[in-house]
Amino acid sequence: MCNIPLISVCICCYNHSEFLDFCIKSIYEQDYKNIEILILDDGSSDNSVEVIKNLQKDSPIKITTIFQENSGCIGANFNKLLDLASGKYVSIISADDALLPNAFSKKIEIMEKDDNVQFVINSQIQSIDENNKYSFDVVPTMRLDKISEPCAEDILNLEFNDIHSYYLQGSVFRKSIVDAVGRFDDDMIADDIVLRTKLARYLQNHPQMKFVTLHEKACLYRQHTNNVSKNSFRQMKSVLQYFERYWPDRENSKELIDWSAGFLKKEPLEKWYDFFSINKRSLSLLKEKEVLNLICKITYTDNVLIKIPFILELNKRKNLLTRDKEVSIKIFGIKFKINYKKKRK
């Protein structure tokens, strides 16, 4: 009988058949030996289900599976896996990523020695490509790595100002604290950032509790053409939902404004209506100088005007927007004052 605590590794899969074997074997090869694997396939259209079943049949450790129609909700899917997890500790990973061999042992040893340590994270991550080769110029270094002993407030500041603090992949959490914070939010697209925020706020309210940061790598983060993070509208929607729910009383951060302006620059005007219709937080970005400048530089066309009411309204005021004066305008039923100064030649 194993005398070390069980860790449950929760894996979400969607069309990751080509990466599954590498991911699962990276868990087999951990130097920590009391592990269970739980995999949820979210309605993959490739042969992921077949690959999972074959891996389950040949696995040297227990694998529990869930096969379902596609939901597209990563947080809700991980919650289903957490419902089935039996471990004292849990770790979360996507099926296209993988782990380095020492991802768990040091972390669990730290937590077994100190009951106040609720989770252990890594401030660094290693990027790999579709061929399992290391790449060093894709994933930026996390600012958390520059803080020697970060606290919960540091994590929250990074989430608000950088929209990121650390990767869940490779981290180890006491299942008790993940349960205590209510796990992921089932009704939101955002997942990692939500759980990190809930955990950090929980620690703020329980000052005896803490976390430990290891300034080293534990996870191989896969960069490939189908990364969820490369769906720019989904990413923006998840971030805007997150800011509206978890920072309702704060003004827009510089990073959020920059993300939004960058998104709008790249997207066709037809996509702008969807963007500003997401929620009150997206609508509030119409008051930001960077976003207003983009709107005022639009070349108006009949096709766009028909589809986007607020562009139509701006077009009505086009003659005013070329002057150095403040213009009052109503967009989505909300009044704004736009002060647009035309550049002098």
C-alpha cells in the first residue's frame, strides 16, 4: 500500500489526438508514483476518443474518462473532473501540454511538511512546438519570476495589470482549497485567470495560509496552430467577462485597453459590434482615448453602416468629428462625450 498521498491529474482534451500520447506518458514518467489520471474529451472531431481508450487500456496507472458532446467551456469541464478526483492534491493540464519529470515530487513534499501551504507553483515555463521541440522565443517570461517571494496581493496585481500571473499547468494544489473557492466558474469562458484570482483572494482572507513559488520549470506548454489562446475574439470575451465579474469597481487597466485596441485594429468592422456588445466592461472601453481614436479614423461605407449602429451614429457626426471640439453622442443608449482633435498638417 502506497504511503504517500494521491495526486489527481485532471486533463481536458479537444482534438488533441496527436499530442495525447506525449502528455500521458509525461505523467507516467513522473518521479512521484502515487497518481491517478482523469481525462475529459469535449466532443473531439478527430480520433482523440480512440487514442484515450487505447491509452487507458495500456496504462500502468488508473485512468478515469469522461466522453461528452462539445461544450466549449473549459472551466465547467475541469469542474467535472474535479468532482471525480480522489486525491489529496490536484493538478490541471490540457492534453496538448506535458510535464517535466519532477513536476510533483518537490511540491508535494513542501506541502506535506507545512499544512499552511495551499499550493506550489512555478514562475517559469518551457514552450514546445508541434514536434515536441523546445522553443525559446514564444512564451514571454512571467513577471512573477522577478518577485523573490510573491504574496497573494502580487498575484492579484499581476492578474489586473498584466492579465496573467502564472500557469496552472504543472502547479499542485490541495484539493481542499480548490473546493473551498468554488473551483472554476461554470458560466464563464475564462478559466485559469478565474481560479487564480479566487485562490489569491481566499488566501488574503485566510492570512495563515500561503503558497510557495519555485523559480524553475515544470510544464511543457505547447504552441501550435489550434491553441485556444489564438482565438482572439474568444480571448477578448473571456477577459472582458473576467474584468466585469472580478474587478467591477476598478477602471480599465492599461493592459486591457491595449489588448482591446490591438484586437480592434486587426478585426473587420463587422466584428466591432460583437465586441462592444459583450458586456458593460466592453462598452466602457468606448470612453478610452486609444479606442476613440480608432473609431474616429474609420473609413465609413454603406455596408458597415447598415450592420453597426454606433458607426452609423458616428457617421452622422462625421463633419463634427473633423473639428477641434467636444461632441456628445449616444451609443447603445449611453451618452458619451468625445473630444477628438484632428491632426494638423
